[in-house]
Amino acid sequence: MYLHLRRICLLLAVTSSSSPALAADAGHGADLAKRWCASCHVVANGQTQASADVPSFAAVARRPDFNPEKLAFFLLDPHPKMPNFPLSRTEAGDIAAYIGSLRP
Ligand code: HEC
């Protein structure tokens, strides 16, 4: 009985986006990426305009060493060639989850 309840709680935690520690929301990440990143990166299939020498998110996701936690961390750190984004930890995690969802 106790174990069963625990499992339900875990399920709720994973599916609810209001639980910031666990749940990264790839759908929200997609929205953020389209708003903040699409001027330079190809963020989604079918996007026709972006900077030529910037890796697409699909290409980032295909790398063998891709890791959503590392990526979220990278996004929180100011990047020399990228403008500084006002991303929260949760938002960085959501974007990383979205890029992870592009992995083949
Ligand atoms: C003003 C243009 C610009 C915007 C906007 C931008 N980027 Fe970038 N991004 C770049 C450039 C240029 C590079 C390549 C940097 C390099 O080669 O050192 C890069 C590199 C990256 C990389 C690393 C790719 C690699 O080679 O490892 C990631 C991940 C990334 N961007 C994610 C994002 C995300 C997520 C956003 C939106 C929150 C974003 N970028 C918005 C210009 C931009």
C-alpha cells in the first residue's frame, strides 16, 4: 500500500510542470527557444531563417556527448558569442529538455 502510494506521487511529480526540481517541460522549452533562440539557431524543423554559422538545435542534440543537464548548465552561464538571456534554472532545464527531445 505504502509503495503503491509512493509510485503515484512519483508519477504526479514527473507529469506536473509545477514541480521545478523534477519536471522539465519540453513543450515550454520549445516556446522559449522559438522566442529567444530562433533569431540565430534553427530551433525546429521547417524553420527557414537563422544565422548560417550557428549550430541548429537538432545538430546539438545529435552529438554523442549530449547531456541535458550539462546543456542546462551551459545556458545559465553567459556565453561569449551569445547575448545574456534572463533564463531561470527551470527555463534552462525546459529548453535543454526540448533540445533533448530532438535526439533521433
Ligand atoms: C545572437 C545570436 C544567438 C542567439 C539569440 C542564441 N545563440 Fe546560441 N549560439 C550562438 C552562436 C554564434 C553560437 C556558437 C558559439 C561558438 O561557436 O562558440 C551558439 C552556440 C550555442 C550552443 C552551443 C553549441 C555548441 O557548439 O556546443 C548552444 C547549446 C546554444 N547556442 C543554445 C542557445 C539557446 C538555447 C538559445 C536561446 C535561449 C540561444 N543559443 C540563442 C548564437 C546565438
